[in-house]
Amino acid sequence: MQRLKELREQQGVKQSELAAYLNIGQNTYSQYENCQRQTPVAVLIKLADYYDVSVDYILGLTDDDRRYPRI
């Protein structure tokens, strides 16, 4: 997912830091960024929380990065 890489680079975060936050291996996170592995919904939600954006933004369904209100 291109947006994952863009967000990470904009924040100046390393893949290994995000992998530790998600409790996964750095190689697994790299595979998410490079579309070699499908990103689980739970991981997408955690990344949306981390970056304070919507899951739709991460998925490239919108260019509006504002989050939705929590239920």
C-alpha cells in the first residue's frame, strides 16, 4: 500500500518502529507496504489510530485524511 509508505516517511518513522508498535516482524510490515501480503483489518485500524487518519485514506479510497468520529 503506497499510502502506508508515504505516511511512514512523512512521519520519519522506521519500519522496525512500526513493526514493534504492531507487535509483528519488520519483514511482515515491509510486505504490507509492498503489497506482498494483505494487511489485516485489525492492523489497518491500529495504523489509522497511529497516524490519526481514516482507514479509507490508508486504503486509497479517499484523499481526505480526516478521521471519522468514534462511535
